[in-house]
Amino acid sequence: MGGVRAGTNMATTTKDERQPHLWIKDLKEEDRIKGLYLVRVKKVGTTKKGSPFLSLTLGDRTGEIEAKVWERADVLSPLFSEGDVIHVEGYAGSYRNQIQVTLSDLKVPKDRKVNPDLFLESSARDVTEMMAALRKVLKGIENHFIKSLIEKFLSDRRFVQSFKRAPAAKNFHHSYLGGLLEHTLSVCQMSRYIIEHYPELNRDVMLAGAFLHDIGKIKELHFERKIDYTDEGRLLGHIVLGVELMDEKLMALKDFPRELALRLKHLILSHHGQFEFGSPKRPKFLEAYALHLIDDLDAKMNGLSRFMERDRKEGDWTDFNRLFERYFLKGKIPEVEKKGETGSSEDDRQKVLFSQNP
Ligand SMILES: [Fe+2]
Ligand SMILES: [Fe+2]
């Protein structure tokens, strides 16, 4: 977490076109815009004079912008749909204090294969390194039943491929490619600290729960050009999908103790903590309760840090955060000088004062 995410600087040449992409977050009034953008919303309207126009929301991985097409809207409209990437040319003006682009040209690229990284943000951390770190943490599991269950997932190439690429959410936290892996690793690593602090927690059950708790997200979300829920995601949700994925692997593991399987399933089913947050069960043993709190902490730290990073409001306070229902105080906490450090004690200040004013 923290810092500016890789690749969100203003001019980056993409594979799809040999010219710099103007990122939406950098777009200012009077800028000319030319390049590939994702159509997030498309609506057809009618002007007062009765001619059709297009009202679009265009996006890239840094944000979205409103755009209008006033000319030939009836001809252009059937050529593309929401979710398509189009090549646009236009001019950024202002409407009701918001930047709005008027498009002078619009083309649908013949080659529909576009680099998804242009439209979807990725984790700032290296995916291969994160996966290696996760495997290392999970190696610490000693119970051979749990070990073999985890191994079933880690040796499943299709699973690992999706798991490395999936986001952890559509909006709130780790909502970028690689986010699920980043979040899972973080929950696993925090679990290790918590196990040290509370030795009454079962280490193997904790680590397995940390790894398994959100695996259902690989099926809950699709993440091609934009992150959104799948039908399975909307109808079943990642908690149920996670238990299903676990059941599939358990089928191949004969003699897996029933009590242990129940506990691991409960970790997945209860990790949201409360009914109103989508948990069909509330945590009913120590490890389940600890997992819920660790998961909640990691999700909120990520969500809040990103909100603070992206806030553009002038002044000391952020915009109102609807999820946390409050404003947050910005700015760095001032460094407190330690006593005895060079130049920090009262004596040292006096010396500096006298040497500067002989
Ligand atoms: Fe979850
Ligand atoms: Fe989670």
C-alpha cells in the first residue's frame, strides 16, 4: 500500500497505439484528447431541436469522464456498445464546473484486442514475488490434511492463474488486478503475527482460513476490461462459491477429517462477521473470530489508504467518505524530535542560535 501506483503518470505509450495515452486523471480544461478509451456508459439523447446526441462516460484505469457526441450520433451509435473500447478525438471543455469532453471523431478499432492494463489498475506489488511469499507462509502448515488441501489449490494451474489476476472487490478495497493475492497474502502474514501473540489459536487452521477465505472471488468477479460481478457472483456470492471450490478439492482427498472440514468451511462462511455484511454464519470459534477481525482490518486499511491517496479536496480535510461516514484529516503527522539527537535538544538549539548570530 501507499505511494503512487505504477504507470499512472501522464504519458505512457501503450502497445495498442504508438502515442502517449492521456490519462483521465490528468485531463484539464482545453486539453485535446486522442486515443483509446473504454465506454463505461452510453446513452442516446435528443436535443431541444430534436436531433439525437450521444452522452458517454469514458474511462481508463485512472478514472472516468463525461463525453458528448453532437454530430452524426444516429450513425455512430449502432457501431459500439457499453464495455467496448473506442478511439476518440475531442476537446475538454467545462460544463457546470465539471470537465466535459466534446468528441469530434470516434472510431471503433478493427483489432478489438486491446491491452486491458490500460483500463484496469494493477497491484503496485510484483505478482510473482507475492505468490512466492504466499507459498512460503503456507509452507509453515504442519497438519498433513490441511497441507494436502492447500496443495490441491496451489498445484491447480487454472486456479493459480485466476487467483493471481483477480481483484479482491469491485469498489471498496484491493479493487485492482492482483488485489486478491495482495489481500490474501496480507491476511496470511498478519495471521502469523496474531498466532504468535495469542498462542491459544491453532496455527494451521488460522493460516488455511486466511488463504481460503476469499478464494470464491475468482468466480464472483469478472475482470477483463472492467471489474464487475458475474451472474454467479450476484446470485451466490464469494462466500458460497468459496465453500464450493473447497468441496471440489475435498472430493479428491479421501479420509479428510469431517470435523476439520467443517471448521475450515466455517472460516469461509463466517469471515464477514455479521449477517448484514453477507455472512450466513457469525464466527463461532476463536480462529474464526480472529480471521474476521484481521480480514476487516486489512480491507479497511487498504480502502481508507486509497481514499486518502486519491482525495483531491483542497484544505486539511478530505471529501466526505460515505462508507466510513466521516471526513478524514489529511497531512503528515509532524516528526517529534527525540531528546539527545543532534540539533534537537534545547542546548543544541542554543548553540545553533549563537553560531548563527555571533
Ligand atoms: Fe470476503
Ligand atoms: Fe477478505
